[in-house]
Amino acid sequence: MSSTTQPRSNLTRPVLFGFLVIIIIAIATQLGSHTLTLANLQHHATALRATIADHPIISAAAYFALYIAATALSIPGAAILTLGAGALFGVIEGGILVSFASSIGASLAFLTARFLLRDGALARFPGLFARIDHGIARDGALYLISLRLAPVVPFVAVNLLAGLTQLPLRRFYLASQIGMLPATLIYVNAGASLSALGQHGAILTPRLVIGLLLLAALPIAAPFLRNQLAARRAYAGFTRPKRFDRNLVVIGAGAGGLVSAYVASALRAKVTLIEAARMGGDCLNSGCVPSKALLHAARHGADFAAARAAVRAAVTGIAPHDSIARYQSLGVDVRSGHATLTSPWSVSINGETLTTRAIIIAAGAEPFVPPLPGLADCPFATSETLWDIETLPGRLVILGGGPIGCEMAQAFARLGSHVTLVEMADRLMVREDDAVSAAMVTLLARDGVTIRTGHRAIAVTHQDGTYSLRADHAGTSLDIPFDRILVAIGRKPRVTGYGLEQLGVSLGKTGIIETGEALQTNFPNIYACGDVAGPYQLTHMAGYQGSLAALNALLAPFWRFKPRYHAVPAVTYTSPEIARVGLNERDAKARFIAFETTHYPFSELDRAIAEADTEGFITVLTRPGSDRILGVTIVGTGAGEILTGFTLAMQHKLGLKKLMNAIYPYPTRSEAIRAVAGQWRQHHASARSLSLLEFFLRWRRG
């Protein structure tokens, strides 16, 4: 019996969808012979008004039903019908009629899309709709109202797309009723004004001028109205101080916080910078600076004691740049202690409450330690505690094959440890292309690192005085003994312990603070930057965001500065280095972006040949038939330095042709930029143009 009923169930929606399409085509064809335009409405206005005067209720009901049908079937012409309502029924009656008819019709279109299209859309784009539904669940009504207020997206498209989400019908109807009302009244008023053009001598009546001005101003005013609605909802229950002690409070003195405070002080703002631990944050004390110093020492043959001394010297040498004394000399009020947000405009520190017009959260991130059985009872380290190790571990297991894991694997292997790198994925550096992952395996293996990809950590065991990491590989258990284990599987943002939960600052699924296009949180005067906000956990990105957050915190709503992420460079500082900006092939394919590749090996570069250091390559992705750069990946000595030229080109929209025409000193590794650009130019040279040029030059030879 199920075999006979199942096909009917599967055919129901396609049949209904096809029937609906036929109806819409038929109506559109019929309208084609009676074009729905304002001119036609004006032409028949006298007769229509007479009918309305004789049968006001029936006429209003008929127009109401017509409007609902047009909106429900997503038939073009709703704007003309709205103008017509103003011309035929006047502003008040026409506004009421259209307001309710448009919301009811939109709800019917919403339900139709949900019934006919949602299952297919979910099956085809599950990840996309999961993210959309998350946003809808958080503030769907407000977001929908903002779309209605600023009709950049056609209302027809909004109706259909909303039906594909999990937004409840009641919330959709109320948001549509509220959000479409301003545009409805403006259009109805304009229709009422236009209807009088044939009756009066003046073409631009004050009423028409006001209506047109309001219509033009709506897309500009809508974002302001949207922001006001969002702010009103966020600030509900809080009392805003009449005066503030300072312009800005910055929480966290890492890269993002330091730059924020610096920019604010340079603009002569009164700013307080609060740090609970050490100035300079993770980058100076446990991240970029010590790790690069360790890599440099290991690369030049230092032993572990000398390498540790080099790390301390590097941190000590850079610390004055980030010190309390320096920032106080810049005019920044620096406080040491634990900050707590007590309201959107106040921060508590050491028993004192500071009021501020704006707040920037730059609390950074911390290493993620998995709940691995036995891990807490063994000598494990993270990127923060690694620098406290006083004796070189004879056997070091590193958990995680990302940039940090690979860098430390090479450094400790060169310092003399037997290093085993364990990665759950089937390759290292999973965000990079396969060629980059293969290059990393080659260079680490050359330094004696044992690589265990496809191994999932199960537990840490302790037997007979020996610690081991138990890992599963294709169903087989493997024990890897160690003296020390380094956990390097990622970092999590610091979002607890300083009042975000009590205040109600919104967090994303990944734990980061959710921010808008100007780095603002759901509280418009509270901003977030750096690792705590994402989307990149990079020191230079934290500094970049920090400067923009400071400008927005001090100058909004008069000026706003939006971060741009299309050209974000990143470098893994192994030897050789791995550097990337923009898309790689894996990213482009995942996003269905068409591309061409230009590949240049360093074995062809004169400087590399002269130094007998030809390992590596440059791969550039461009738009098909264009020199516009989509992304660059470099493997080789000095890759991070070479990458800067491509990063600047992407930021300023310079193509490979411009890069080829620049003058590069010889012999340098930066000449590789011109070389790869020249390869692209040669590959895209027009055969017809070259033939014509050959003919011209032959003619010139006589």
C-alpha cells in the first residue's frame, strides 16, 4: 500500500508548483493586453471614481482582493496598484486598504514558498539555510522590518525567501505590516498627488514634491530607523548617563586594544585602557614574538638554553613598545585589573565605576584544551605555557597540524627533540591547497618530524612512569609515548568573566562576539575587535580592526568605517615559509568561483639560484581572461615578504599588468612578482595582435 501512496506524495508539490506557474503565466499574458500602468489608471480614473462613488464597499473589497491576489502570486505591478489606491481612494482609505492587503498577500506568498520550495532549498543548500535560520531565530523580525523599510531587495523576493526560513507566520505578518507601512503611505500619497495632475495647472504641487522627496529619502532613512529600532531593543532596561567620564574604555591590551587606545589618544579622546594580565597580550608574551624568536634560534643551530634566552631577549626588547609607561606618555589612562561591564556605558575596575560613551572589547582568545581523558593529569603545555618549559623534552607530541603545530614541530625538532605531530585530518594545514600540505610534510619530515595524519586522539595513558597518547587510525589503536605533549588544536575567544553574559552581548555559534559591518555589537556603542570577534585570529587583523573600532566608537553615527576582508595575508613561519592572501584553489572551488592559475617555481628565479635555495613556488589565482588577482599562495624563503606586494595590489585593485610594469631591484626575491605577472601576460597574449605586430615590424624592415 505504501508503494501506491508514496508517489502521490512526491508528486503533490511539483504538480501544485506547475499549476501555480501556469496561473501566473496566464495572468501575466492577460495583463499584457491590458498593461497595468499609471497612465492607464489615469485614463480610466474618471470612470473608476464614478464606480467607487456608486459602490464604495464593493469597489474597496474588489480592489482589496485584487491587491492580495497580485501580491500572493508575486505578479509585478504592486507599486502601480499602490499608486492607484492613492489616486482612487485617497491617502487615508487607500493607505489602510493597501497596508492590510499587501501584508495578507505577502503572507500567502510566504506560505506558498514554504510549502512548495522549502524542502528542495534545504536539501540543496543545508549549510546556508542553517546560518539564515540562526539569524532569524535571533532577530528575524527586526531584520525583516529593516528589509521592508529599505526596499533595496524587492518585496516579492523578501516574501519568497522568508518562506524558506523557519520564521513563524505571525512574526512575518507583523514585521511586514510594520515595515511596509512607511513605503505604503509614501506611495499612496504620491498616487493621490499624481491623480490631480490632469485637473490642476500646477505640475509640481507641494504635496507631490513632499511625496517624491519622502520616496527618495526612504532608502537613506531606513538604515537609521533600523538602527534606532535595534538600539531601542538592546538598551531596554538600562538608563543612559547624562554625562560621561571619558569617550572610550578599551578592555584588553593586546594588539587590538593597544591600537584602539593609540588611535583614540591620537584623536585627543579621553580613553582608558584596562588589562588584567600583561601589556602586549598573547602576541608579545606567548604568541608571535616568542615563537618567531624560537624558530630563528633553532634555524641558526642554537641549543635549548640559548633558544630560551633568545625568546626572553626578544620579549624584553619589544615590551617597551607596549608598556604602561609608553601609553601613559601618549595620554592614555592605563589601568591594571579585572574589568567588568556593568551597563552599556559603565565599566567596573578595582572597585571603581567608569562611565564612558563607548566601549571596545579586545579580550583576545586562549588555547582550546579538549576534554581528552587523562590529559589534565599529564605534563601538557599550550601555546601560553610552552615558554615555562626549562628542559628540552626528549619526546614531544604535538596535537594539531595547523600553523602553530607545524611551526613548533620544526623548531623543537631542530633543537633536538624527537617530535611526533598528530593530526586528526588526512593532511596538515587543512585550510591550504593540497600542494601546500604536501610541501609542509616534506619539509617537516626532512627535519626528522614523525607525522601522523588521520589519527584521532582518544586518551592519555600513564603506565610504568611513561605517558602515552592513545590515537585511533582507521580503527586501529596506537600508543605514542612522550615526555611532554603540546596541545595546539585551536583557540577560543575570551567571552566569559567580564559581564558579557549579564549585559546580553550576543555571541555567535562559534563563541565569538557577533559584530555588525562597523564592528559594533548588538549594543551600538559597544564594539569588539581581534580574536574575540573574528573572523581571523591574526595579530595584524586585530590591529586593523582595532583602528577601525576606535574610529567608529568616537565618530559614529556621523562617520563609520567598515573593515574589508578580501585581502587578508597570513604566514606560517616555517623554513621555508608558507604565505597566502585571498583565495586559494580549495576556497575558489568551494565557492564556485571561476579562476585561472599562474604557477611560477623559484627554481627559475636568479636570486634563489644564486643562493642555492630554489625550493618553493608562487601560485596566483585570477579571474578568467582578466588580470584581477583573486588570491596568491607562496611557498619559499621570504614568502611573507614577497606576499606584501600582492596584498597591496589586491587592496588597491591593481592587476598583474601593473605589477609587471613596476621596477624591482636585481637580484631580489621580489622579482618573482614581476616574473609571475610576465607569465600571465605571455599566456594571455593575443595571437592576432602578435601576428599584426609581426607584419608591422616586417614592413618596417623594408
